[in-house]
Amino acid sequence: MTNAIGDALDGVQEVELTVTGRRTGRQITHPVWFVQEDDNVFLVPVTGSDSQWYKNVKQTPMVQLAVDGTALSSSATPITEADRVDHVVAMFRDKYGADQFASLYPKHDVAVQVPLG
């Protein structure tokens, strides 16, 4: 991968996700766990489809990912198909550990894809 954000994500545990508030229109930033596959970053909201940032992404898909001073604006796509969500969840378990994932992510019915290019 040749883009700066892809290089910056290598070996990193979390990324800063900035979304636009549904009601306020303000920029809201959260530290989130992520996994990377090919030229995409995948996110799993901690409380699944009930997560506020997920609801914000559904309304305004343009998000920003930032790590170590490198940022990327991209359009996020909600993933709701069970088999694709399961694939992302499996990648999260591999990266962060099944026990830790299970204790911190009580609901994982959705995921979000953010293209890096």
C-alpha cells in the first residue's frame, strides 16, 4: 500500500474516528479499534447498531480517520450482512484477542468499511 495513512496504521492499536453529529452537525472524535484488509479499514461499533457514532455514519457517511498526525477523509459504508460482519469480527478477534473483544463488544451486529484510497 502506498498511501500515508495505510503506512501510519501499521502496528497501531487504535485510530481516531471523526464523525458528524446527526443533530448538532458538529465534528465528534472517538478513539476506536480497527482492522485493515487490503485497501480498507474496518470498524466495529462497541454497542453495534445502537452506537451513536454508527448512527451518525449512517446519516453522514463522510468520516475522518487519523493516526499520529496523518489523516484521511473517506466515505464510510455500513455493513449489515451477517457473513460480512462475521468476517470483520473474526479479524478483530485475531488482532485484539477473543476474550478482550467479547468483554468490550457486547453487541456486534454491524461493521463499517472505510476505503483508504
